[in-house]
Amino acid sequence: MKTAPSNGTVDIAIIGAGPQALTLVTHLLQKKESMRNRFVVLDPAGDWLQQWQHQFAAYDIPHLRSPAVHHPDPDPHALRTFAESRSSELFPPYDLPGTQLFHDFCQEVIRRWELQERVIPAQVQQIELFHQQGWQRFRLGLADGRVLTAKRVVLAIAGGKPNIPPWMQTRAGETPKAGETPKAGETPAPHRLLHSHHIDLRSLRQLTGETILIVGSGLTSGHLALGAIARGARVIMMARRTFYEKLFDAEPGWLGPKYLKGFHAEPDWETRWQMIQAARNGGSLTPAVLTQLRRRKRDGKVSFYEQCEVQSAAWQEDAWKVTCNQPGVHNCIAQQRIDRIWLATGSTLDVNHWPLLANIRATNPLPLVNGLPVLDERLRWAGRNLFIMGGAAALQLGPVARNLFGARLASNRIVPALIKDFRGRS
């Protein structure tokens, strides 16, 4: 495991060690191997892809939603080559890599690019821009009190804030923290009401006899439902919309010039934001998952409550009493015993809520569109040497910014700026 440089100064600080950061680093080294000792990667876990791997394991996800050509290595064929002797772990259609296969491939990428010891265990809490003898620098405040100085910074974090439904508002008008419950009636154990961010199916080995209400229409709700059923539970899936199937987050046309050309030609940032929302169109289930759920429905293991919302939820004695806004349409949920409520309601990305950018936003304000920053062509914040990858770069990259393909798009923009002899004078 790499440790922070003794002098506290680095050339490039990459914050986050997920697939976005790994993609950036491999593309950087492919273009200029001599950059190897000019960057550090900062992540609380101190290793690559820890949060990514945790999420897949926690939700019992069997394979990725992205085809095998999308991965962190610069060679788009690398994963298929790696999987030549493991073809059964590529799922139809489009060779979707199995979770274990993708994990093993990423470990091979890390080994081949000699990145095993590149991640520093550190949590960045604040980024401050300052000038030192006329040169632009960033001061990174770490959770343990240390301070690093960097010439250039790349943010490769997810940064989403869990969506909390209105009915979870407390009597005082405050939103409970993750794992907490409304303060009406008796308060159950925190694990009886959880956002998906805090659910780990591996810790729930036995749910026989329980009824679980899962709120949300996206793929996470489907994985959680199948995982709960496999552990003996009966599941109610509720969503404001009709559950529908879609193979990818966004249509394949967004993975190339077919749609991106028109997106990049659009000069109005608000219109771009609307295009992103339309392309992703909220939560969807893959055909494979929806097919499995329909089979479980025939077996009486799952019920679908569509175009339906929770109006209230109160803990009474040892179960939830839930009311919805469509009591006459379904077998009234108010008469059913609900043992757990899981919120698969996704998250909202808004850089206004990123504490580590508070100082930057104050000293170098930037136009925002519904929480997304208007970055420059190289994905820089207000022309400074602060680069942003992932979903926060969607106004420049399009609706797949947060995906593996989006990591490649971002790298193609950021890497040329990193390898350029940029002296940072302003």
C-alpha cells in the first residue's frame, strides 16, 4: 500500500479509486508511461474498486449491465481476450461479464499496469485553491488532519445523495438519517427501514416468513427483490411508474456519435440536462431480471404495486402499517403486515452538497444546472486544474457519464490536459 509523500506535495492527486479512476490511470500511462510517479490515488479503503465490489456482492448481482467492451483497460478487446477460457461467464446478449469474471479481469489490469500499491488510504474532506509564488495549487485537507498539496486534482467519486421519500419526513419536518425511521409510534430496530445504500444481503441469511416492501422501479430494486425471495421472504415491489424493461441505462446510440453528436451540438445547458433525463428515463429493469420476477409472481413470491406511492408508514407493535395512494386498486397494503421496508429510490447528484467542494464553490463559483457543474472542454472546474469525472460531468459527456463507457469518454478529455506541460500559472 502506497503512503503519502514525505514532503506532502504531489503533482496529480486523484480522489477516488473506483472504475472511473482506474480507467483514467491506465489511459494516462498508455499515453505517457513517465507519468507513473507523478500521481497518487486517494481513497478511504486504501485499495482499488472496494466500493464497487462491495455493492455487487451486497446485492447478489450476477453480472454487469454493460457489454464486455466496456472496462477500465485502454484495449476494448482486453476483457474478451481474458475471458477466452471462461466464455460461460459472458452472459447474453452482448457478452455481459459475470461479476467474478469482471473482478478477476480488473485485478489483472491492476497487476499488468503495476498499480497494486498506488492507492493511499485517505479521505479528502476539503479542497482549497491557493497560489504559491504565482503558481496555482490545491490544498487537500484529509480526515486524519494531514494536508497534501497538489498541482492538479481529479475528482473520480460518485457523490450521490440518497433520495428520501416525502413520507419519511419526521414530525419535526426533518429527514431521518440513513437507517433511522419516522418518529411516529414505537421505533423499530434501524435495520427495519433501510435505503439500498445500507443493505447487504450477505448479512441476511434467513428471511423466511417475512414480507418486505421494496420501493423503487430500478435494477437495484429487482436485485434486492430476488435476493430477499431467495432467502425465504415474500416481496411487494412498489413504484410510482409501471415497471418496465430496458437492456441498458441508456440506448446504445449514446455510446457513440449517433446521439452524442447532437448532444454536443446543443448549446443550451438546461436542454442538455433534459436530454440526459429523457435518455435515462428513471429506473428500469433488465429483461432477464424482469423475467425472473414475473416467474416469482406466478409462484406468489412477489406482488407489483405500480403507479402507487406510500402515503404513510408507522411502526405498530412489531410490524409496519403502510398506507398508499391507491387503496382501491390493489389488495390494500394497509391490511398487510410489513416486516421491513427497503428504499431502492436511487440518489441525486448535486455538487452543492459535496462538502469537499465548499471552498472551491465559494472562491471559484461556477454555473450549475440542477446540481451539475458546467465544466470546460477538458472537464475542468472554471478552467482551473480541478478535473471531474463520473456523473457530475454529464453535461459535457452525456447520460452515460457515470458508466464504464463514460469513464473512457472522460479519460479521453482529461488525459491530454494532464500530460501537457501545464505550469498552472494564473
